[in-house]
Amino acid sequence: MSPGGHLATTVAACTAALALTRTMPAGEALALVAGIAAGGFFIDVDHAVDYVVFERQRDLRPGAFLRYYLEGRMRRVVLVLHSYELFAILGALAWWSGSLPLTGYLLGALMHLGLDIVFNGEQTPRSIGAFYSFAYRARHRFDAQALFGDEPRAVPQSFWAAFFLGARLLAPLKRSRGKRPAAITGDAPPLPSMTPRQVE
């Protein structure tokens, strides 16, 4: 799912949570909502960690970061926070401690992961359900191409269009194994409201 999609659904979830917790003490309600916000949107901070630590990228401009992922140029996908194993550990901690922020985080993160599975499953021929297991990614040495495929994508030109619309697949191209996708050219017609050029 696009970052903008996650932002919109997280805002909606936080708004609904505030409405449903009106009878709770304000501090408890805000703790729950803050957790939902963290799990629903800010869970994606692990993409930034991968970008800097494992991809060794130093261009920290938001547009460069967004373009790097939408174009599918990543080589490693560690994504520690996007893993069933961590969710299971945090779920046990939330049950044991009764922590409202942690409970909220899990609610938001489960929503985030569910949306990722539905929408990202349309972007790859690989098993998207298995992809969100940390052990599965580790068995594949966190190799992005082996885990997520390398189909070429069309990306909107503007930052905000890319942020809210994400990338769309072009017709799959045949490439030699192990070769990263080349820059997308005009070989295929643009999708509605999209161009096959990179985000500027």
C-alpha cells in the first residue's frame, strides 16, 4: 500500500478510536490512539533503517527515499517491524502488561500489515503472506529480488502523487536472472494519471 494510503487509513482509525473511547479517561484514550498512530503509519520507520543501514543510501531527501522504494531498487528487505514474529512477542507483552499504548500499536500495526498483504500482493508474483515472516526473509538472505520480484513499475512524476498513489506494475518483462530492473522508458503506455517516468 502507498504511504499516503497508510496515512489516510491511520487517521481514520485514530479518529474512530477517539470516538469510541470518549468515556475513557483522556490520558488512557490518548495513549491508545498514539499507539494506533505508531503502528498504523510510523511502523514504516524500518524502511528508513533499511535504506540507511543495509542499502547504504545517503540521500535523505524524502523524494529520493520514496523513489528508491517505489521503483523497486532496494537490494535487501530486512524490515524488522514488519514481521509476524515480532507481533507475536508484542502481543504476549501487551496481554501480560495490559499496556494501552502497546495494545494500540498492535491494533494499528495489524491494520497496516493487513493492508500491505492485500495491496502489495498485487505487486509481486511471490508469496506475500510468507514475505512478512522474518524467518522466511532470513532464509532468503533478505534478498529483495528473490523475495519480492523485480517487475518494472510506473511511478507518478510528482512527490505527492507518488506518496498517495504509489507505483503500478507495467507488463512484466523478461530479464536474465539476477539483473535489476532498468529505468523504465516509454516501452509501455502510461497508466491513468501515471507516467512511466521516475518521480522527480
